[in-house]
Amino acid sequence: MIHLHGVSKGYGARVLFEDLNWDIKPAQRVGLVGPNGAGKTTLFSIIIGELAPDGGIVRIARDTAVGHLPQEIALISGRSIREVAREGLERVLAVGRELQALEHQMTETKGDELALLMDQYGHLQARFETMGGFLVESRVEEILCGLGFRRDQLDRDCGELSGGWQMRVALARLLLMHPEVLLLDEPTNHLDLESLVWLEGFLRNYRGTLVMISHDRSVLNGLCTHIAELSGAGLRLYTGNFESYLDQVAQRQALLERQQKNQDRKLAELQRFVDRFRYKASKARQAQSKLKQIEKIDRIELDAKQRTIHFALPEPPRSGRVVLKLENLRKAYALSGQGEKVVYQGLDTELLRGAKIALVGPNGAGKSTLLKLFAGVTPYQSGVRDLGPQTRLFYFAQHQVEALDLRRTVLEEALAASESHAPTFVRSILGAFLFSGEDVDKKVGVLSGGEKNRLALAKMLLTPANVLLLDEPTNHLDMASCSVLEAALGDYAGTVVLISHDRHFMDQVVEEVWEVADGRVTPFPGNYSDYLERCARGDRPAPLPLHDEVRSTRALRAAPVAPPAAEAAPAPREAGVDPGSIDWGAGGDVRRRKSKDDKRAEAELRQRRQAQTRPLRDALEAAERQVAALEDRLTALRATQADPAHYGRPDEVRSVAREVTQKEAELAVAYERWESAVAALEQAEAEID
């Protein structure tokens, strides 16, 4: 479907990738991962033709539409949300117009020309049905609402929306295009959890090819059948989801380490023989032979270590037991010509020292508003916001990077946030976030999204605080950096309140979940997975009482809901490979000459593989037969649709059209079974290897 051969790209002396080869196949679901700066976004730009490679070629199969969602979009104004999203229908509507034109031509044509037109019509009609052409108008509202918009918002001007919400409009437009290939660059960055779950469901049912850059482990595990790792070593493709990829990376690294250790031992033995006997006449010939043997050995090189951020949050100054309290608070937003929208009325809540809380809830429920109220950066109409003794806050806004001064250098921006720290200390903090040497003299405006986010996090360390209020802190961070941030927050002794769409991140950091809905706050002990399990069981605690509710109820709220002793400890971190330790590649493949023993071992391995994988190969063959049968049936049905006589029998036309739709759905399921069978066979063969 998409073929990259020998593709290279660099900027000045910096080479992103060289001689890169990659075949993106139909129906694959690939997660493209790698460290920040590896060139993932650049590779997308090369595929869609926005950027020319320095060398190599990119081939895209004919009639293959490629849809691309970039990390950042040009802001839109002057058109409604519905109008902008509806632009995505242009492709399917164009096919509908072609069908209408052919229908008109067929009424005026006879003979062989009519037969040719009917054949074109049948193929075009099948394509129109596959694209969901008969349901296009209803899909506009379905997709926009799935991404968090309300129906009464759809006629608002896009110019009134923030950059994050405009990104959702762009995503809706792309999904409505229904291209054969979707290239998504961090599509979850601007979504809340509810919209993220909806998008996952949509993409799970999407029939085309999906390639996605994402740092969200849950998304990569739930959607991907392959992981493509881009690093200094090039591009490596792994079968399976992200957890499987981590296991394979660890196994590969362990194998290379064992092979290198064995090779080093062998080389040392050969070298000792050479050093001992090279000048002894009776052994000189053997020593020379050993020396040539040493020269012929291809050295095994481990993957080079990639730089990643490394830091620990400083010990925070001790605060009082209650670090912040909201009492009888009212918050409302004025609506243009429509009164006001009340978000909170009589809200009573407090934060305790050492709490680690995630705010969750449906879109528009007031999570970010509550975080802003805690931070004191948004006004409220009445009530009391009371900071506890010695409380020092740091607020990381969802669009924190927008608060950076793009005209300053990295060092200047960091110094502006520093409280009397020496420039050498500020430079050391920036170095921990991968800004070293000349990097600190770069203008903030030329930094990538990930670099800007790292700079904003670095500023957090330069502002000593015992309460961290974080709104989507992992946006634009690569997997390894997210892991480091998880560990730092997990070990932090202060108070943390965060909003995140990254479910794995929340599981690793928080000890309590506050559900925000309908102006109420409901606390759940445990991490996000615990919260989901309780909701699934219908085991919901009572929300915190509002100020005007009875005193006895409010008294129960005086201390936060305490978990049972067995649940008081934070959830243990997942076992297995920590993405913070990923080496992302950089060494070459192991290459050495094959001896007779090697060839004999390979033959034995092939025989063992054949014997042990026979059931899996049988299952794969059965899946291939099912796919072939369904494709043959669809070919026959479309041949019927191409017959002019067919359209003289209206009942048959409807029956055949229904069967085509049914068989296409069955074929999509069959393709998934075939893909699963291929993955199972590849995994089994890899384990035998």
C-alpha cells in the first residue's frame, strides 16, 4: 500500500534516518514509537509529500487516499464547526456525484457503451457503500459528538474555540474523509478520557490502514497489531502491541548482551594466544592464523544508549495538613445573550498534604475549572478559597506551552521562572531535560511540541512547590520521558492533583480519583483502574455534600474518604520493562559468517519450527481460505451489479446490495482473523528462535 525504499533525511550535520525501508501493508495498525527528535513527524511529512526526502523513494498505491492529522494545525475562523467537519465528506460526496452522472448517462446510452457504463457504475456503487455514502449526513453529528461537542455547539464559529478544540474539529474532518490510510500524529493529546474511549472504539472498527504516533501505552496496546521503532539504528518493525514490543526489545537486548559477552571472551582467548606465541617460531604460523581469525570476526555492537530526561522532584517544603480549601464556592461562566452556565454552586472541598488525586469526568463537567480554582487563576462569584499554612502552588496548564515567551531563548525563559537560582544551577536543570550546550540558546519559538513541554516541566523544578496542579502534563512527551515523569511524581512527597487522558500514567501516579460531574465531586480510593472496576460493579460512594446540605452530611465530609488498610498503599508499579529504560536502537544488526555448525543448527531449527507451528499454520490457511471465499463471493455479487439486466428487477437490486454490505462486514472480520493468525504464527516462530 505504501512503500518506502532507501529514504534518508537530515538537517545540516544531523541525520534523522538513512537508507530507511518500510512497507505499510493493508489493514495494518502500526504504532510508530521512538525518542523525541527521532524524526517520526518528519517521516509522516515525507509520506504525504509535504517534505522531500534527501534520498530514496516513496510509493503509494494508486487510488489510495492518505489522511493525515498533524500535531499542530492552522487556526480556523469564519466557518462553523459543522461546516469545517463536513469538508471531510467531499471525497464520498464526489463519488455520489459520479454515480448521479453515470445514472444520467445510462439513460441516454445503449449497447456496448451501456454495458461499460454499467460496469463502472457497479464498481463505483460498491465503493460508495464501503465509504458509508448512504449515511454521510448522520455521521457528521455522530463523530463531532463522539469527540466531545454538544449538538447545540455545532453551528458556532470555529474561531471561538481554543487550539485543542480546533484540533478535534480537524480530527472529525479527517475521520469523515474515511481514507484508506490514516496517519495520526498524537491524536489523543487534546482529548478527554470520554472522547478518547470513543475514538478508540471508532478506530477499532475502522477498516483501513492505521499508522499512529502516540505516547499513550493504553491506546497502543488496545489498537496496534505492530510497533515500528524509529531510532538512530533505523526502523525496526515488531509484531504485537506495545507490551509485546517491550518484551521483544528486552529479549533482543539480553540476547545481544549474551552474544557480545561470548564474543568478547572468544576474542580475548584468541588475543592471548597471539600475544603469547606470535614471536615463537614453532607457534608463529598458528598465531598468525588466529590473528586473521580475529580480524574476520564481525563485532557485535549493543544498541547505543539514547538520551532521555532524568530528574527527581526536590523535597518540598512542609505544608499544613490541609493545603487548600474551597468553601461554599460558586463558579459560573457568562453566555453570550443566554444568561450564564453554572459550573459549581456551594462547592465544599479540601486538599490534604501528600494526596495524589486524578480528576476525571465527562467533557465539560468542570475538571479544568476545578484545577484552575485550586490554582487561583480563574475568578469565582462567591465563596472562599483558603490556602493552608506554608502552601506553595505550581500550576501546569493544559496549554502551558502557549504561556512560553517564544521570543526568549530556552535559558532566558528558564531564568525568568527561577527564584534566585544561579545560572549554573538553571543550566544543570535544563541539561536534565536534554537542553545542553548550544540548545539553551535556541529560541523557544523554534522548539518542537515535545521540547516546549520539556521546557515547561523544567520550569516546575525551578519553582519550589509542595502542591503540583497538572493539566495534561504528558502531552507531546515520548514514552521514556513519560516513564521518568511517572517515577518522579510517584516518589514526590508533596500534594499532586492532575488531569490526564493517559490511563497508564494515572495508574502509576495517583492514589485517589475524584469524579467531577453535575457540579459535584465524588472521591474514589485507588488508581484509575480501581475506579473503573468500581464503576463497572455499580459500587459508587456518595459525592461530597454541598455547602447548603444538612450539617450531619457535611460532617461526614470533614475528612476525605479513607481507604481500607489493605488499599492504603499506592498500587504497585507494573512488572516488566520500564519504557524509561528503552534504548530505542542505534546499533546495527548482528552479522557474522555462517559455519557448518550454524547451518546444521538452522536446519534443525526449521524442522522444529515446522513441527511445533503446524496447528498455527493450519489456522492461518483456514483463515486465508475464508478470506478467498468471501472475496470470490463479493466479486460475483459485483458482477451481478454490473449487469444492465439486473436493474430491471428492483427486489433483486436491494437483495444484492444488502448481501454486498453483509459480505464486506464479514470480510473485515475475516481479515482481522487472518491478521491474528499471522501474528500468532510469527510470535510462536520468534519464541522458538
